Amino acid sequence: MLFTSFLIFLVFSTFPNESLRLIGLKNSHSIIVNRLGTLTIIFTLIMLIISTDIVALSPGITLYNNWFSLTPTNLPIIYLILSLVIILLIYTTSNQRYDLKSPYYLLLLLANIIGLLLFPLVNDLLSLYVVIELQSYSLYLLTGLHNRSYNASRASLLYFLMGGIASTIILISSYFIYALTGTTNISDIMIFYSYSNAYDYFDILLIALLFKMGMAPLHRWSIAVYNYAPTYITAYISIVAKLSIVSWIFSNASLFHHHILIIFFYLSLFIAAYKPLFQVNIKTILAYSGLLNFGYILLTIISYDSSLYIYLIQYVLTHLILFLGILSASEYINNPISKWSPLLYIHQLKLPNLTLALCLILALFSLIGIPPLPGFYAKYYILSAALQDNYIIETITIVICSVIATYYYANIIKVLMTSKTNKVVNYINPSLAYTIALSTTLLISFFIYLPAISEGLYLITI
């Protein structure tokens, strides 16, 4: 359905503006098209939920000659990705103060969503390369979509160069795996586990995927890309783009040696806890915060625990509120740094809207791990599972790094605490305000539906 929608919008985007004016769709390349695209993705999510049963799906089914495998492990991530994209798209379905409309935004987004949804299902090295390139090339174009911005063009070119290096490493590792096993199908490769060294080359593949995710020590390019890209593009690539890769690594964790993950785990934690202490750029701090959060996620992959899903839910909720809150705060910036990123520094978070400031503070409290917010429960489950598997040093390290990271979260909270509501302020767009309000409500009430989530995760993992 998404592919059909992509073709329809592709044809529709070729209509000349004069023809569109005749039928009263002068702005169809911006708001109307984005609204139609959002409705398409919503309908896709509804159809997916109705047509699939996660519990009955166990142990899974193969698709397209075993190129893809749909299992209870990767299906929840597909639900989460579609829900996340729908919420992020709401920003482009209405007029904002700093509008960044583009007729090609939805086309690139649909192409990227197809790659995002297929990647967790990949069960063949050939399809892995094709799907990850579909996902990556659409992200390169999305990053540089606003080519009048010098920084956006820099970000797109840097993203392309670094992604090309990672793709080359994926191809090299796939070649050696095929040379050793004579097949590219992952299910068949597992049969060769007892008498081949293919798993050593899967470690090279893992490094390439972690490189694409921007995990330390291969992270500097991702920090630059997040900083240079327009804010709403930064929100998309920092939240959505990593989820599908994490899901595939988690689903195929038995293919990799854990010592690679442990090395990236330690380096990501140390760098993410130390570097932001000297930063005043809000997007740079959030990029390092994401690096710290994915350190937790690497620990769930190492221990292969279902707490991964709980942590991904809280990660999505908190970063949605933070990025949408930053986009909303741009409404109050009289002297923007640039059209592409009006709000850039921490001191600009002194907002004239106390309600918005409180939403951002709650999201930061969740990242710190203050109960009863979801960050506390997610970290608790991860650390409990790690201790049960005797990852004691890793648990102590992650607690120490989280305590250090609390300082730069608290620094942002201190600035937000000085906010106060003025009598005359600009109003946030209603759709964006409702989205932030809904996300904050889910954040606060997370402990209410946590037992149902835990029960569901238990059913799909037994």
C-alpha cells in the first residue's frame, strides 16, 4: 500500500502548478499532500493491526522466497515506527511560523518508510543491502532537501560520504560470508555455524551497522549531521532511522559476538556522559543524549531481554516531546539563529509559555529516570535483566555514566524553570499543541498501561 501511494504521489507531483491552480489546489504540494500522506500511513497502520496477530504469528512466517521473515520479535517495532512517523508528520500538515515546505518531502518520506519497515524483516544479505540503501539514500536526500541552507547541504554530503563507507563495509562482509557458506540467506547460514567462520564476518557487518547508527567511537559524523540539518529533519533521523537497525540487530543477536557490542557499549557511555558537559548547543546535547540511550539498548541486545521494547517506547516518547517542544518554542524566537533552526542554544529555552516548559521538563525528568515516569521503569528493567545475567560491571558503569549525564539534563531544566507565562504570547499551532499534550499524557500515565505491555511482551517471547 505504501508503494502504491508513493507511485500515486510521484505522478501527482509532476503536475504543473498552473494545472493545480485551475482545480483549486494551489498549495497541494505542501500541506494538502502531507495530510493525504499522513492519512495513508494511518490507514496502513490500521490495516496492519487488524490483519496480524502477534501471538498467533509465533514462531513467524517467511515472505518472498525467504528474503524476509515476519516474527513476533520485529512486528512491534513496525507498529512503533509507523506510529512515530504519523506523529512527526503532523508538524508538516499545518502552517508554522518558520515553514519549510517542499513538494518532495512526502515522496522521500514514503520511500524511507518502505525501507524502515522492511529492514527489521530482512533474512537475506542481498535484501539487507538493497533495503538499507533504500533507507539511507532517502535520508541523504531528506537531510539536504532544503538546498538553500548551507548547513543542510553540508549535512547531506557528510551523511552520504559516511553512509557510503558503511555500505562498502557491508558489501565486503557479505562477500566473505557468501564465499565461505555459498549462500546469502541468513537462515541457511546458521546451518554452517558449527563448521565455518562466517560469524567473524558478521562482526564486520555489525560494525558497519553501528557506524550507520552513529555509535561511539564512530559517532562524530552523526553529531555534525544532527547539528547541521534543519530541526525537524534532525528529529526524524535521530529517532526513526535507528529503530529499524536496532530491531534487526536484536532479532539476529545470535549472529554476532558480544565483545563487539560491549566495546561500543562502553565507549558510547563514556563519551555520551562526558562530552555534553561542555556543550551549549541544544541539538548537540540531544545527539549525545541519544548516544547514551542507545548504550542502554546495546545492553538489552547483549542480554537479549525484552526490556528493549519498553526502553524504545520511552525513548520515542521523551524525544518526541523534546523535539516537538523545540519546534514549538521556535514560535517565540524573535531573532532566530536561522530559518532552518531558529532555536539553537540552551539559553533560548527560557520560554514565555510555562505549559510548554513543563512538558519539556517532564521529558527530561524521564531521561534522568525519575519515577513514575517511563524512563525509570525502562532503566529498572534493563538493569535488572543485566544483573540476572551477571553483567555486574556493565550495570555499575551505566549507573555511574547516567549520574554524570544528569548534570547536563539538570542544566537544561534550570533554564526551563525560569520560564513564565506572559500575557501576550504567540500561540502554538493547535495540531502541534495537541500532539505534545497527547505525548505528555502518555508519558505521565505510562505506569498505568505498563503491566499490559509487560504481559504482551511475555506472551510474544515464550
